[in-house]
Amino acid sequence: MTPKKCWEALVEAAFSAGTIAVALAGSGMIVGVLTRTGAALAFGGVVVQAAQGILIVAMILIFIVVSILGTGIPTTAAYVIAVTVGAAAMGNLGAWRRSVPAPVTAR
């Protein structure tokens, strides 16, 4: 790789990183609003009620929301928002107990 091509690759990487940084900054503001207002927890409660306590149904509902979010914003930003919103619902349904090895959860 010549020095000129190396420089071009660095410039292209900088532009790509800038795009991702802007998307994450925007999603950071959205996540901040969702968590500070309690909307993320409220959404988690709505998902738990709609799923009627069934974890797989809650996961499908969260999948649908993430798919809708993913159409309008970049993938990384949609993931950050989905984790913020979906973690409350999954935690309320006890998903963490199913994913952690038994010796850790045994009391």
C-alpha cells in the first residue's frame, strides 16, 4: 500500500467515524430523554402487559419495535435505544435468570 492510498483510507475512515458519531450522539439524546422521563420503564411495563408475562412474546414485541426504529435511524443507534427500552421489559420477565449460569443465581 502506497502512502497516498494509506492517507486516502485514513480520510475515508474519518468520514465514516464522523457519521457514526453523529448517529450515536442523536441516539444518546433520545436514550437520555427516555430514561430521565421514565418512558423506558413505562414501555417495559407496556410490553410485559401485552406479552402477558410470556418472555418469547415480549421478545417478539421488542423485535418489532427495533425493526421499526431501524428503518429510520442507523443500526447502532437503534441498538442502543432498543437495549435501553427492552432491558426493562426483559428484566421484569426474569430473562437475566435464564441466561446466567445456575451457580451464580443459586442462593
